Amino acid sequence: LSEIILPESVSFGRAYPNPFNPSTKIDFELPYDSEVIIEVFDINGKKIETLSDAVFDAGYHSVVWKANRFSSGMYFIKMNARSSQGAGYNGIQKLILIK
């Protein structure tokens, strides 16, 4: 049997590509099962889309933001992760959509 290696800490990877058109991929790592909420905000701080609101197993994951219906500009992606043990993580990164 092969051993599964889990991440040692929560990681919110850089979106790639960034700048992007029309989609970008965001990787994240979880050392424990966690509820993960990933949301996209516009430059004014208004939430425009939810990419994830689910429980993920410990391990390596990714989500894709398909921004076809949005205009060029700066956006922010926020990740919030909470484990059943109470451990938490919050992270924000800036994205640039160029059409």
C-alpha cells in the first residue's frame, strides 16, 4: 500500500494564471477535513460569486473560476476554512481579469 501524505498546514495557493482570461485555477491544501468557503468579490467589496461552500477531506484540492460573464478588472478571492476541531484559516488574494 502506498502512504498518503497530507499537508502539514492550510495553504491557499496563488491563482494561476493571474492575470487571466477567461478562467483561473485556485489550489488549496487542508491538513484536516474542513468546511471551505471560497468567494469572489469585486473592487467595491461586493460578493459576486461563491466558488465553494462545502466540506472537503484533508488533502489537495482546487477550484476554477470561470469569469466569462464579468468585465475586465480587479477582483478578490477570499478563502475561509474551518475544521470540526475548531482550527481555522482566512486568506485573500487579488486577481486581474483581462478581456
